Amino acid sequence: MTLERLVAQAHLLDDAQLEMLSEMAEALREPCEVRVDPSSDLASDRFIDYFLNRLKIHHATSEEKFKKASFEYAFIAAARYSGVSATKTRSQTFQGADATVDGVRWSLKTEASAKISKSTIVVSKFSEARWIRDCETPGDFLRECVPRFLRHLDEYDRIATLRAFSVGRELVRYDLIEIPKGLLANVANLSEGDFTPRTKNGGSSALVRDSRGIAFKVVLDGSVEKITLSRLPVQRCWFHASWIVPTIPEDGE
């Protein structure tokens, strides 16, 4: 959009709309700290700039951190702006890929809890798992979990998570991290003895190991029938980029 078209559109806005447009324009001009892995095949200059501006506009009117849907749309829009084809998975309930970028299927996650760890990643909903209700013994959990987990991994090619950290009262840092599929595929190493007995909420958990020790923890949450991953080491994942952006303080001051 040219400046002339923007001015023409501004003349059609009411006072409240102009105020919001002014807030967004001011946010876009704010300096921000950006870090990028120069070897990243995802975080091109255009991708980084577009994603940053999406974050700025979001936080011009909200202190709430990006959620999954916001991340998906920003990720796809930034990929398109960088010059590659990108589409969103149409079904909102599809268990696999959330976006396809230049033919690569991506699973996209977010993490923004108040107790977020700097050293380990949590994937609060790796997948739905209604089958948990039918498991009674560690052997049942092994038999159902491992093949289903691996089939789920086959539904996409790469996994990215956007992790949000509060920095003081008026800044948020977003880290774009890729979780290696190979790390998660170590679930195939699990045995019956790795699963805990069925808990009161009907679930179980297991520590997944590889040649370097504990790779992550898989939690079969019977209360909400989903698989959660925890204790994923950040150091074993691929850092693509980070952005520190200003936001509205929670108390509105």
C-alpha cells in the first residue's frame, strides 16, 4: 500500500479508528531488539521484519501474549511476505500440520505460562488422546502411546514453538525455537517399565531417553485426555530468532 492510499483510507475513518491507527503507527516506530541465527533457513530478513511488525501491532492494543491461532496466522503471513508459498491447514481439529510453507508441513506450538523455564520447553498439547481412558496398566499405555505418537509425528515435517517471556512490566521477549523431530522420535525407545502405574486421573507418564540421557518426559493426562511433553532441553533445539517488543502494562498505566 502506498502512502497516498493510506492517507485516502485515513480520511474515511472516524475518530476512534484514527486513534487506534495512530497507536499502531506509534508502535511500529518503536525500536526493538532482534536476534537471529544467521544459519536459519526460516528466519530471512523479510520474515523477521514482518513477524516483528505483527508483534508490535498486537501489543499496541493488548498486553496478552500471542496464542496459537495468532502465531499461526503471523507465521504464514511472514512466510508469504518473505516470498514463499504458505497455507494454513483448513480443519481446526486436524491433529497434524498447522501450516505448509514452501511444501514443508509445520506443526506450530506456543508457550507463555508465568512459570516458563529458560532451559526446558513444555508442549502443553502435543496431541489429543481420548484412548487414554481405555488404558489400565503400563503395558496398555505402552501399546497405545508409542505407535500413536509416532503416527502423529509422521503428519508433519518440522515443529516450531513460539515461547513468550515477560521482561519487566512493559516488554515481552518471543523466542522462535524448532524442536527436532528426531528428538521426539526417541519415544520409540520406551518399554513397559518406563510408564508409571495409572494415576487417580487415569493417566501415566514416562521419561524418554536416548544416548545423551533424558530427552524429555511424555505425560498422558487422563483428566483432559491429551499428551503433554515436558523437560525438552532448549539446548537440544534449534534457535531461529527472538524479538523483544514493548507492550501495554497489565494495570493499564
